[in-house]
Amino acid sequence: MKFRNFKMVDYVIYGRGSFAQLAEIIAPRRKNGAPMIFLVDHFFENKPFTKQIPVEGTDKVIFADVTYEPKTTYVDRISKELKDEFGQVSGIIGIGGGSTMDLAKAVSLMMTNDGSSADYQGWDLVKKPGVYKVGIPTLSGTGAEVSRTTVLTGPTRKLGMNSDFTPFDQIVLDPALTSNAPVNQRFYTGMDCYIHCIESLQGTYLNEFSKSYGEKALELCRKVFVAKEKWNDESDDQLMMASYAGGMSIAYSQVGVAHAVSYGLSYLLGTKHGIGNCIVFDKLEEYYPEGVKEFKYMVEKNKVEIPQNITKGLSDADFNKMIDVSLGMKPLWENALGKDWEKIMTRDKLRALYEKL
């Protein structure tokens, strides 16, 4: 058996108010007057929070449009503009939800690697380390802060740049930054974490490393979304750590059916990752009966609506495109269904599942 040599984030700072130390953290990484680039979720544009960003000298703040999940064309455009304007940069600081985290990682890599980011969609295709990169999540659940992938929608597929060069050099986990998150968005990203845990803990790739993180993340998700009557600061603290632990769990195992199917939705319809996973997981009683039962309870308890009938009226070509994208996620299917997964998840069966959504 060949064991994975797992690359982790180099430095982690955790605690309420830790964002205030960002200037101190990045100061040693500033090089020869080259600027730091702050990629910030456009949600924060014109909000008081932006005044806390430690901009110096020629540093630049870019408000990232994450209305849709990052496209390879958007990554390429930003990295080209930065190269044209500055030549070199000292680092990329991503501040926002999972899409902003992915964008920051991808731009960092494309500052040093040739061609298009679409050339690196896959496993271990990235050849050179990116520039210094920091991830600062303002939503909890995606696990993007610890992931070795950066999920991008390319010209032909939705797939990550999975490599040892992808993880952040530094993450700042400040639960106070998540306190103003919209209720629905907080739930959808929280459920991304919950689904990470269910898929990891029931997968064929499960091991004690993944299990220890997955069980802790699941416990924290249940405290937040099942046990608590009212959201409070402790909820933000717990969900931020659930996100971290859930990301660690899948980093050394894999996700499963919900993620594999939601990739197709995202590619064709632009469905955001968190809500897409919820839409799919809602219909996966056949694969995760206990998890889906608990999920439906959490949806009801937290008074959140899961969109229905989003694939109604799609053409055969549309369904085939989603099926192609989904079946391309081979490690996810193998983790969920075993080595003979292709005999289990036929195109017809997957089509029937998409029609339920």
C-alpha cells in the first residue's frame, strides 16, 4: 500500500480578533517593494470592514466578483493584469468565502506558472510554487482554508488544481469575521462541512486520520445546527473549527456522491457549491439514509428552504453535460461506492438522480 505524503498549511492563527495581527504576520514576506494583493469578496465593498485591511504603499485591494464560482478565465485575467501592472507581487491575501479562497490560491499559482489555469485542472499538474498566499475565511464550512485544491470552472469541466503547491502558506481563523454572514449562506456553507463529514466517514477511503477529524467536525456541526436554539458567538467559533476539521478529514480521504453530482450542477447552471450540495444531498437517502434524515431535520429546524426542480426542462444535451462532468470525478465515486462504482452509477442511474433535483 502506498501512503499519501500530505501537505498541510504552514501556519495557522486562531482566535477572535486575530485578523488585527495580519500586518505583523505578512510584514516579513514583503519583498523589495513588491505589493501585497488583497483579493476580497465583493460582499465587503464599501463596508467598514475594509478599513481594517492593512494596506501599505503600492498594495492593491481587488474586490473579487464571486457571484459565480471562480472560472479559469477570471483567474487568468486577474493574474495577467497583476503581472502587467506590477511584474512581481509579494503575495496574495484572500479574504472571503470558499470561492474567494479558491480564487486567491489559483491566482497565487498563476503568478509563477505559465499558460492558463485550465492547463492545471487535475491532480499534481502544477509545476512551480505560487507566490506567498494567505487565506482568511469570512464564512465557515467549505474547508477551503485547508484544502490542497482550488476548484475552478474551466472551458470543459469543473475541477480543482489539486497539488502540493496549492495549500495556503498561512491561514487566519478569526470567528468574529463570520458574524455578519447572511443566515441562508451561513447554513449552506455549514452544510457543506456536514456533508464533508458524512461522505468522508462513510467512504471506502476512510482511515483513522480522516475519521478523527471527521467525527469532531460532525460533533461541532450538530452542536451548531441541531442542539442550539439560537445562534451566538460560540456558534461562529464552533463552525469555524468544524470547517477546519472537516477540510482536514476529506484532505486525507475524499468526498462522495453529493459533491460528485453537485459539480455537474455547478458547471451547467452555475449553482453555488454549498447550496448545490444541499440540493443534491436532500435526495440521497439511498446512499446516506441517516445523514439525509438528520439533514432534513436541520433544514426544518433552521427554517431554510432548499430549492427544488432546478433541472426541470433541461435538454438531453444539458443532462449529458452534467453527467460527463460528474462521472469525471472518479476518486469521489470510488470513495462513495467502491472500486466497481462504474457498474453501480450508470449514466441512466445518474440521469434519473439529476431529474429528481
